Amino acid sequence: MLRGVEKTFSSRQGADYVAVRGFYLELARGEFFCLLGTSGCGKTTILNMIAGFEKPTAGVMELEGKPIAGPGRDRSVVFQGDDSLYDWLTALENVEFGLRMRGVPKTTRREQAHHYLDLVGLTGQEAKHPSELSGGMKQRIQIARVLANEPKMLLMDEPFAALDAQTRAVMQEELRKIWQATGTSVLFITHDIDEAISLATRLGVMYAGPASRLKEVVDVELEGARNRTDDRFLGYYRRVYGMIREEVEVARRRERPDGPR
Amino acid sequence: MRRLREYGSYAIGFASLFLLWHVAAVYLVQSALFPPPGSVIARAVALFRDGTLVANVAISLQRILTGFVCGSLLGIPIGLAMGSFAPIRRILDPYTEFLRFIPAVAMITVAVIWFGIGETSKLFLIIYATVFVVVLNTAAGVASIARNKIRAAQALGATRFQIFCHVALPATVPYILTGMRLAMTNSFVTIVAAELVRI
């Protein structure tokens, strides 16, 4: 739960930059929430604060009633790039990293790691190093690595943004299956409307920065597997597209005040 | 076939070197102070046969190895500390930034004044030639670890000490090895100079 969260970055030039102001959000257990916004609107800042990497300048952040004080294994993060993987470890060793840090005995954590590698569809790739795997497979390792830690909340920062369109579609479908199988709460950040509607049970659109906050929250009530050509899917798309477009316009005008309207 | 071409080019390179040397020594300079490659090799073989060459090379290598190992053992922890903790870096920066521009060869006289003529001076010089390169490369390695690697470990529940041992250290190893390789070159240059002036 986030209440009135604000984040100000102070720059070296002396001018403070307010990235987020008055951000309110309450997430239910087990829901899949997509946070949508134009680039630079502060969505990653929100995620970094929930993860505990950055401290809010003002406001309250709580997880199940307890204030968020710093990074912790109840909130796992899947990053956009592959630079968070440990390239000196194999896929299996990457996945069992969290368990190893916690001192889980070798046989137990091996078993667990195998289970989650199977779940993300990496059976048979256990002994390979990240550098030997494709972009999609590397993101699968990241997902397996956080799932093995059994977090209360999964924080995903545009995890599929660097993948090609086909791989991305496959990964989205599988992520939804994994989410259904594990029942973890997910906060997923993206700028891709299609991706948000394909995945979310609820999605929030942010205002263009600076001093951004939530503009509108939409419940995505689509049962079963999401179909992009479905009329109701397209209905949601049109609605969210309208909200985003206004913000893109605002952001563009802020960047180029004298540009064409 | 590609192998053959590769080795062929190397052979041409070496052959031309010796040929030019020979031509210069025999036909152009014609001085006792510039012997042709043939006599140099013959002398080397003679020295090798009576054991002088092997014994001397062994002593030099032993000096290099001792100094290099000591310098690395000193440089790695200092570099890790400098890379991990900004205050330590700020405290030690003046030392590394000041001393790394003074080549070990220039320290020969100083070494003799401080430690006299003998093994201690040579050991000091090799350590000196090793330590700064290793420190700087190690510190640069720690500083260049992707932030997400550290953050991922934090979010997976690793403690600060665990992050150091299981993330920072392995991620820095390639940089440490690069530093040590450069230090090895420095050590060779330094020992040759030191032994030339017979300290």
C-alpha cells in the first residue's frame, strides 16, 4: 500500500526534480497490477521505492501493515536488462542464489531450483551460463530466480521490453500461467498498452512527469486466456490508448515547448 | 590451411627480423659493438651449456615471482576496499594518483638509499611496480559492477557481506587478472633495469 508517496531527486545543478508527488495505490493480495505511463513519468521510481532501493522523500509505504525500510526478499525484482544475472554462475546456480544466501541445504535448493526452472520452461538448460542463452531465456532465469525465493510480491520493470515481438508474446502468455500457478501478487511496469491489457487484472495509467501520480485505474475484466483480437480487449485498448495519448502529448509539449501542436 | 598461413606469416616476420639484423651488423655497421644474430645465438647456447644462463634466469624469475605475488596480495585487498568504500577511496586516492606516475625504474636510486644494495631493494622495486596497477584495476572493477547485480542480490535477501563475497568479488575477478597481467609486464621491465645497474 502506498499513501501520498513523493520522490524528489536533487541534481548537482541545485534544481530539485520532483519525480512523483501524491501517489496513492493499494494492491490486493494475488492481483496482477500493470503500471502504465509515458517514458520518464516515474514508473521505475515507484518500483524502486517499493523494492526498497530508493527511499521516498515523503509519504507512507507499507507491505501488509509493515513499513518498507529497505530491500528484502519478500519483494523480488525482475529487471529489464540481463545485467542483473550472475554470468559466472550457471542457470541453475543463478536460480538457487537466494536460497543459498539463506543457507538452504544443497539438495533441497537444487530440487527447488529445478522445479522453478521447469516452471519457466528451461528444462535441460541448467548447466548453461547466461551468456550461452538467448534474451528470452535469460529473462526466464530471472523469473525463476525470484520465484525460487517465494516472495510475497513480484516487481517487474519492463522485463520483456528488450525482447523481439514473438518472444515477448510467448513470455507474456507464460508469465500469466506462472502467475496463475503461484498466486503471487505482481506489480508490472510497462509502456506497452497491449502488454498491460494482456497481463493485468487491474492497470493504472500515470500522468506525464514531473510530479507524476496515478491518473486513472482500470479493472481489466477479461476471463481466461487473453485474446488480442477480442472485441472487449480492443475496447479496453481504445480506452487506455486515449488516456495515454493525452499524456504523450503533454510530455512532448514539455520537451519542445515551441514545437508543433 | 588457415593454421599454416598463420604460422607462415609469423615465420616470415621472424625471418625478416633476423635477416635485417644480420645485414645491418655484417654489411652496414661492421662493429664489435653490434654483433650479428649468429654470434649472439652461439653465445647464448654456450652460456646455456655451462649453466650460467639458466642459473641467472632462475634468480631473476624468482625475484619477479616473489615481488609480483607480494604486490598482488597487497594490491587486491586495497583495490577492493577502495572500490567498495568511497571514504577509503578518497583517503588513498592521493597516494595512488601521486605514486603511479613515478615509474619503478626511477625509484632504483631511492630503493638503494633506503634498503642498500641487495635482494630487499629488488623486492621493493617489483612490489612497487606491481601494486599500483593491481590496485587501480581492482578498484575500477569493483566500481564497474552493474548496479542491478547488487540490487538483485539485495532483493534476494543477501546481506552486505554476502553481496561482497558472492557478487562483488567474482564480478571483479576479470579486472584483477587484467591488473596482474599488466603488473607482470612492469615487473619484467623493472627487474631488467635493476639488474642492469647491478643493485
